[in-house]
Amino acid sequence: MEELELISKYQQFGDKKALDELLKKYQPAINSSISASRTSMIPSPLLQTEAELLAANAFKTYNPNIGPLPPHVKSSLKPLMRIVNRANPLYIPESRAYRYSKYEQVKAEQRKKLQREPTASEMADAMMMNINDIARLEEETKRKLIHEKEPSNLFEGSFAPALDEDKLTTYVHGKIIDPQEKRVMEYVFGINGVRMVSSNREIAEKLNISESSVRRIKDKVISAIRRYQ
């Protein structure tokens, strides 16, 4: 059966046999992604399942008018590395200078490809990084551009609270009592269904408080999370 016919059956009817055929056809790409992401921290069957879910989503969202399917599937498998990095506490980030340079290069490539500003999620996929790391790079880049004099502790050096979203949500709602502090940190981390906001000014405007209050809350909570770990 032709590839596009299988795609059509899966997209229109959720045909499981069509999906199975597509997964078999793209198993080499899936295996390659798994091999590149393999780690002792995550069982191989879990990686296989995650990769197949990402591939299935690629088939579901594929538009033949945009381009060929193989690059679309390959791009859709990139988040697998993000899953691995989030689960690996021994992950050592690259030097900040190198990450800045790489970030700017990848962002320029994504702008050209998408013809718009890439989202944090799209940048995370393109760079195979955690979305929180992308937000920090964005914030630091903005600070560099506007020559801001007061660096926030949240974005200094290596980011100590490299917790996954579930742990961050548990901390923010289990340890923080003040409602205003909770709302600020929901925007900072992009948790509990709230869109991540990297700018202190934007958070302040959304919550109708001062930028200095946002900065004070971030510093207080980040210090507490460091101790929490």
C-alpha cells in the first residue's frame, strides 16, 4: 500500500493497521532516534514507546503539501532527547558562551524555516533541550541586549532546580503558601497549564504588581528550591 494512502487512512479513520504499517516502515528512523537517546536512566521499552508515540503524532499531523514525510518524522522524534535529558540528573550542560552562540544560530535557522518567531517548544525540539533551559537562554539573551544591570538568581550560572514539571508543580503548590508567589512561579516555570513567561515586566503586568516584586519572589523561591533539592 502506498505511503500516502496509509497516512490518509490513519488521519481520517485512525486505522490501526495503517499505523502499524507506517511504524514498521519507519522503524529504522525510530531505532536510530532511540540509539542516540539511549541511557541507563530510562528503560529501553519506555524509550521505544515514547518514540512510537512521537512517530504516530508525526503521521497524524503530516501535511503532504509542506514537504516529504521522512524529514517530518525525523523532526518529530527530536523531543525524545528532551525526555532523556529531563530524566538524567547527571546531565552536564554545555558552556554558557557556547549555548548562547548555538541558541542564536538555531533561532535564526528556525525563523527562516517557519517565517516567524519560533516558540520555546519549537526551539527546545530543534536544540534537543529542556524547555526550561530554552526559557533561561531567552531571558539571558534579552538581558544582554538591553544591558540590564540586575541579573536574577534564577538565570545565574548552572540552574540548580532542574526538576521536571511534576516536581516543580508539586513544589510550587505544596511548599509555597502565598497565592501571589504561586502565580509568579507558575509563569516562571510554565506549569499548571500556564504559558511560560520569561520577562519580569510581562509577569508584573499580568499580575498587576511591580517588577521588583516579581524579582524578589523569584529570588526567594529559587533559593528555597535549591535548599529543597
